[in-house]
Amino acid sequence: MTEKEYGKLIKELSPNSPLVKDCINAFWIGGLICTLGQVLTNCYGALGLDKTDAGTATSMTLVAISALLTGFSLYDNIAKYAGAGTLVPITGFANAIASPAIEFKTEGFILGVGAKMFTIAGPVIVYGVSASVVYGLIYWITTLF
């Protein structure tokens, strides 16, 4: 069997993905997460925090909720239903760090949790920081002239 024939066989046997349904679920669950973020920001603002501090507190709260839901194995169930709707917001990043930490805790804090925690999130951090440095340099150079 050639590679081309194998690819054709896999395509025939694989179930079709309900793309429209998946997009709608991702949209409304992601929107729900963002709405929760806005509600939290408004609540922190009502408690007297300025806009920047309220945003920081909101991010911290969403990360904590996501890590807690991951710890109770609830976040994965939501993600199976919502797909990218849970992946894109900050909650997805928190889940990407908490999941490996929980999975490898039996290997110890150093070689398990510490070593595996950033296996998924590590590249995101590296490329995010690198992109921000490049952007900062471009911004700095353009302001010189």
C-alpha cells in the first residue's frame, strides 16, 4: 500500500467533523469566558481598583479558576465540547500549564512537576517573549526618527 492509498483509506474511514457546530460551540463558550472576564473586571472596578489593577486581578482570577477546574478534571470536559473556545483565552494557557503538572506529579516535584509543567506552554512563552522583544526594538527604532 502506497502513502497516497493509505491517505485515501484514512480519509474514507474517518468520520466527518461537524465544522459549523464546532465553530458555534467555540464561539459561544469563548464568548462566555470573555463575558465572565468582563464581569470580573467590572466587579473589581466597583471594589475600587483602577482599570489596570482590575485587569490584573481579572487575569489572576481566570487563571486560578482554570487551574482549579483542571485539577478537578472539569476543564477537559468543557474543552472537548468547546474546542478552541477554551484554548484561546488566558484560561487555555493556564490549563496548558496545570495539566502536565497534575499528570506528572507522581514523578516528584523536580523531575515531574517542575520539568513537565512547561512542555506545552514553554514554546508559547519563548516565542511570545521573543516576538515582544522584536516588536519593542522595531518600535524603539521607529521612534528615533
